[in-house]
Amino acid sequence: MLRIGRKATCMACKSLVSNNMGIRFRVPLQKLHPLSRAIHHRYCGNTNPQRTPHRTAARYFTSISRLPMRPPKPNPGSGGHNYQQQRNFWVARLAARLLRLRYILLGSAVGGGYTAKKTYDEWKDMLPDFSEYNWVIPDFVWELSEQIDLDKLAKALPEMEEIAKLLPDLDKIGENFTFLKSLLSSGLSLGSEVKGASGVHLLLETSSDPALKATDASSSASHDAGDKQYKKSSDREKIDQLQEELLRTQLKYQRMLERLEKENKELRKVVLQKDDKGIHQRKLKKSLIDLYSEVLDILSDYDANYNTQDHLPRVVVVGDQSAGKTSVLEMIAQARIFPRGSGEMMTRSPVKVTLSEGPHHVAIFKDSGREFDLTKEEDLAALRHEIELRMRKSVKEGQTVSSETISLSVKGPGIQRMVLVDLPGVISTVTTGMASDTKDTIFSISKAYMQNPNAIILCIQDGSVDAERSIVTDLVSQMDPQGRRTIFVLTKVDLAEKNLASPSRIQQIVEGKLFPMKALGYFAVVTGKGSTGESIESIKDYEEYFFQNSRLLRDGMLKAHQVTTKNLSLAVSDCFWKMVRESVEQQADVFKASRFNLETEWKNNYPRLRELDRNELFEKAKNEILDEVISLSQVTPQHWEAILQKKLWERVSTHVIENIYLPAAQTMDSGTFNTTVDIKLKQWTDKQLPHKALEVAWETLQEEFARFMAEYRGKDQDDIFDKLKEAVKDEGIKRHKWNERALDSLRVIQHNALEDRSITDKPQWDAAIQFMEETLQSRLRDTESVIKDMVGPDWKQRWLNWKNRTPDQHIRNETKNELDRLLKLHDDHTAYLANDEVTTVRKNLEGRGVEVDPVLIKDTWHQLYRRHFLQKALSHCNLCKRGFYYYQRHFVDSELECNDVVLFWRIQRMLLITANTLRQQLTNTEVRRLEKNVKEVLDDFGEDTEKKTQLITGRRVQLAEDLKKVREIQEKLEAFIEALHKEK
């Protein structure tokens, strides 16, 4: 059927000229469809097309829908021919009405196809572009495209039935158009039919429904009769119905797009995880937000006190305690990542959260390699627990909050890129259990972050409490009085609407008329119903449902762009990146100037030294210390044994002489001597000797280790390592524990050595005599020194050195002279004085006018008899030098008995065997264990930044540290600026 267009002109009855779409063509009237020919004759009024040519305006053929629904009444004068003509025209009208339905269905099908194609194109555009990675594996893209199942892709597209369901009810839309036309024609909106038609067209374009766009003004113009009798109440209801209809349509499409995005996300995961053929052979570039976050992390480490030079933007989240700061942050991050609490302080230190988009919803700490999967509840619980542990660890003893920043990165699909810092909530009163300075500390931390002129302040206000109780608004007003970088967020709006008697108060808050503070923007959000077990999806649904049915939005108190956390996230992200672009290059210039100043200072003060920071100096010192430990393995066995033997004898000599030799030798009987010696040696070996030997070995190892470190220190070593080396040595020795399993074997070896009495040759005999002589002479010198101190200086020292005796020394000297006379009379006297002898000595002294105590007499006698006995023992030792012959032949009846020489030989042999055993254990086991302990200490110190800061100090170290940090910050800022320009 040929449709006659608006600009068609009937030039003659024989032909029709059409100008539709700018195309001219000529059609004979006889070739027209009968229906079209009837329409032509009806409006031309020319029943004989052979005679009179004429013109008719195309306006009669503007639309088939303009045909009258009822046939007109016949003229009184017309005959049957006119009646037949009208009857035929009534049939034509019915046929045209039916044919119009075909165009409606055809338009709906075309609109549905266009919607499907547009959805597919949007879905296709969301796939990642791998064209820049073609150099990695040229055939990867083609092989991957072969692996993608096209059937699955086709199934992902919406079916025609789903599209038909999404199409709106045309009858209802027609009614709405009728209402809109009447509304517009009555002057309620634009005031004219032309403007009303354009307004309807604009409404169709903004509704995001292709079917609505397909129905043009011709459909609305078909309803000429306006319904001007509606009252204002019904007008408002119609507007609400239309808004709800459009909102439902948008929600349908939104859910459909979300489903497609979810399927697209799975395909993107397959693509991103496709590394079987080396797609990750070259490290991919970091994202823009990750580069920026690294700069902030370095600055945080560089100056924990928030240096004023650090003016890089970040979003600072501040608010009163329990105002909903953490909940807002979680909604932006799309995960419940923070510890939960009921009214108590949970945020005890600043938490820097870097948000970025990624294929997987994961979280990772700056100093950890573990990824927490935020789609799994067990990982979320582990993340919350880890954050809580880090917060408590950062808080020093006696404090409640800490200024130490915890750095966390969260990636996921659809997350807006930005860097936020969650600060502890501002409190008005310090409660029980808090440190007294908690309130002031929180204020100082908040001010330190907000005083950055480029920091964006996200001020969180609890909408469920009275606005006059807010503390944070005054603090924000002080930091940003003009409100140029503040975004105000009103939380818990659902409770506020329910509890407030005057909802207009909420309107005053979001319009900035209630608080004295100013802000860039005002937002109202709902972050759940208050339950800790709510998921992010359920909170989103509840927030959407609330604002959809809230009278705050319906009555115009809140604007659509001011509600929901999604709009808030978009606004904060835009503001953040705007601030970054405006200030980052200026900050890069500041750090460039700082770098120049530091480099100039280094060149002037340390021109011949490399710029080694604290970590590099620690590694250098670590290598030196390990070299010194390895040097212990180069000590010769002879050196080890000589040192061990000497130290062991120094440790046990007093016990051997005082508790074994002297008690046995003073019995004056060879049988009793040997029995006493054997018993005491056995007891000594079982209880004390092995432990003493291990103590000696351990001390020897420490002294040798310290000696090697001291020798290295004198060989042009850097004195900056002295404190570190001393600390490593002390800690390594403290951690080193001797292998206790060697104790039992050592006891057996020592017991066997002391049991042996057989001296095989003369050199061993002579060595034993020499050892005995040296020992006795040493003890004799010690005894004479004690006696000299007791009696004071002799006459020669008194005359030459002008020294006098004290009264006690005078008494001691008189007692000594009396006891010496007793020893001369009784050369073989026993070791102890009898009571009558003590009385005799005391009376003799009293006769000379010296009052003396019996205890003093016995004490003086002990030293005098000890000297007397040692002198006799040395004389006997000289006699025994020729006694080896009698010992070898076992002459029992010989007058020369050298049992004491045999005892000293046994002691000497035990010392030699013990030293050899300890040396073997040292070289084979303990030196290696000490080296291992030192390595562990160095590793622990290397991981402890605070320890390194304490042990490696000085201006040189600090200057190198600052240089490294400033260079790193400048390089990363330049890389970030370059990437930022490329993104523009």
C-alpha cells in the first residue's frame, strides 16, 4: 500500500506526485490500491478523473489515524450513490485502523531489536582491550577468541520475551500522554502545545526506553480531545504515577544491565586469569590510583607527624563517634571490612583505604601479601580481626588511640577510585577505661589531617540525633571556614524522618542553613537498619526502597542527586580527582626543591661517602658481623684447648685445693688420703664438675666472639656500627643455649679420667710435679698475702714508707708471733688447735697486755698452718721428683709416698681431656649454632624498623634517609603525573 505523505500534491487525477523523504516519483492512479484511490476521490471530490486536473493540500493525508471514527451523515440531496460511497468509505476506515496495528507491532519489534543491539554493544564495550598486549603473545587473542563460546554469548543477550516484558503498556502511556497534553495546554508546565510536544519528546528521550522513544508525537496528537476538567489533586496523582512508571522502567533496565555485567565479569576473570601462555611475562603497569597511594604511603613513613610539605589530596573522613563514618566508608568500598562495635570506640588509629576498580573484590594490606576475598564471609571476618589487631598493636601502653596509619587497598568491580582516611570518632567526654588525653589526641590527629589545604573533608553527621549535639561541625568550620573542600553527609535519614516532628529540619541541614559550616555539597544517605549482620546488597536495597517511598524526596525537600551512597561516592571521587589534578604538579615542584637542598648538604659534609640509607647500612653491618662470626671457625684446636684448660682450672682450682687436697693431705696417712680423695672426686664429678665445664666453655666462646669483633672494629671499620654490633653480640649470646645433651657424656668422660691413677712415663710424672709446684706456690703466695694484710707492714716498711699498724693489726701480729712459736715446737701439729692450746695462747697474750678473742686466735692459726703446710708440701714435692722409680715399681714400704703427685696428675689429665671434649663440641656444634643465632638476631633486627632506628643513628644516616625518601617520592609523583596526563 502506498502512503501519501505530508508534502504530496495531486497534480491530476491520472497521477500522484509524492515527495516523501525527498524522493520524487510518479504513480498512475489506476495502479493505486483501491483503498488509496477511494481516499483520493473522497477528498478530491473529482468523480471523473479523466477531465479536470486539480490540486489538493497534503494536510488531509497527514496521518491515517486522523480519519474520523464515524462516517459523516449523508447530504439530504444525495442519492444512493453517495450512500454507497459512504458505506465503502466506512469499510476503508476499518481496514485502515486494522492496518495501523501492523505499524505499531512493526515499530515495537524495531524498537526491541534496537534495544537488544544497544545492550549488546554496551556489553561488548565493557570487555578489556588487549590490543596493547599483542606484543606479548601475538596468537593469544586469536586463540582466546576461538575458546569463547559464542552460544553462551548469544544466550547472555536478552530474549524477545524479556524485551516484550520490559516494553511499557502502550494504552497506559497513551493515557499519560493525554494527561500531559491537557496539562501543557492548560499552562501548568510550558504553556503551549508546541512546547508541550517538545517536553514530551524530551521526557521520552530521558526515560532510557527505546519503545517510548519510538512512539512519536503522532500517537499523542491522535487524542485531540483534552481532559481539562482534572483538578490539581488528580494532576499530582498522575504526575506521581508517571514518575513511578518511569522509575520502574529504569529499574528493570538497571537489573538487566547488572545481570549482564555479572556475566561479563565472569568472562573478564577468564581473560585476566589466562596466563598459560605467558601473558604475565612482563609486569603490567600499575593503575593510576595505586601509583598515587604509594606516594602517600611513602610520605606517611617519611614523616609520621604529617609534615606540612605533604599537601597531597586525600579524602579525610571525620565525624562524631558512632555517627556512621565506618558504615559510609563500607558502602563506598562495597564490603563490611571494619570491626563492628555497639557504642564503643572501634577506630583507634587512622586507616588509609585506597579504592580502585579490579576484576576481583579483594583487600590487601600495604605490608602483607595476603589477599582477602571480600566475597567470602570467612575472609571478611579475618580481615576485620586483622584490622582490630593492628589497631590495638599500634596503640602504646597507657593510650587509647594512635596516630600510626594502617594502610589498606580495596579493589573490586564498580568501585570509584579514591584514597580515604578513616579517623577516630570525635568524642565530647572521656569515659572510664580511656586515657585522660584521649579527647585531645583525637582532636590533634583530626586537625593534623584536615589542615592540609588540599585534603577533602568528608564530614559525617548523625541525622538521628539533635544537630546541636554535634562536635565535628565546629571543628570542620575551623579547618575549612569557606567550605571549599568540605562535603557534608547526613546519615541515618530513615531514623531522622521517623523521629523528627518537622521534616523541614532535614531540608535545612542538607541546604546548609542549619549549621554555620559551609560545604561544597550536601548528601543524605541510609547505611542500613542498624544490624551488624546486614550485607551490603541488603543495605543498598533498603536505601533504594526508602528513598523511593520517602516523602522527603517526593515533596522536593531532597533532590535526587543528593541521596544514596552511590551518588555520594561519585561526587567524592570527582572532587578528589579534581583536587589531585589541580595540586599534584605543585607538590612535585616542592619535593624537587627539597631534593636539591638535601643533595647539596650531602656533597658539602660527606663528599667521599656513598649515600647509604639505614637499611643499606644495616646490610653492610650484617655482612661484617657474619664475617666476624665465621672467623670463630678459624681458631686452631690448640688455641681452644689451651684457653679452655686454663679457664677451667681457674674455675675449679679453689675447690680442688680447699675441699679435696688439703682435707685429704692433712690426715697424714696415705690410705686415708686416697680414700678421701676418691670419695670427694666422685661427689664433685657427679654434681658440679660437668656444669662448671660447660659454663667455662660458654664463657670462652663469648670472649672469643667479642675478641674477634673488637679486632675487626679496629681495622678501619665504620664506627656507626658499634652500637649495632654490641647489641647483636649481646642478643646472640643471650639466645644461645648450650646443648644440654652433652652434659651426661661429659660427666662420664670426666669420671673415667679421674679414676685412672696409672702414670705411664717420666715426662707425665714431671709434668704432674710441675703442675703441683705451680699450684702450691700460687696458693702459698696468696696465703702469705693474706697474713701480711692481717698483721700489717713489717718494720722495714714502717721505717721506709712511714706506715703504722692499726690496733687490730697489732693484736693480729702478737697472736701470729705466739702461734709461730707453737708451730716451731710442734712441727707435725694437726690442722686444728685444741681448746687448751687456745687458752694457753690467750693467757700468754694477756700476760703481755694483749686482749684477744679465741675466734681471732683460730682464724690466725688457720692461715699460719696453711702456710706451714704448703711449705712442707713443696718440700715434699721436690723430694718426689725422684720418686717415679718407686711409684713405677709399686714400693709400698718405701718411705717416699707421692700420692699427692698422683692426685695432681689425675686432675691435670681430667683438665686436658675435658678441654679436648669441649673443643670438639665448640667447633663442631656450638660455633655453628652461635652463627645461626646471630643470623636470627640480624634478621629480627632487620624487620624491626624501630630497633634499626635506635642502633643506627646520626645526621649522616638521617640525611641519607631523607634523600632516599624525597627521590622516591619525586620519581613516583612524576610517574603518576605522566600517567595522569595520558589518562586525560
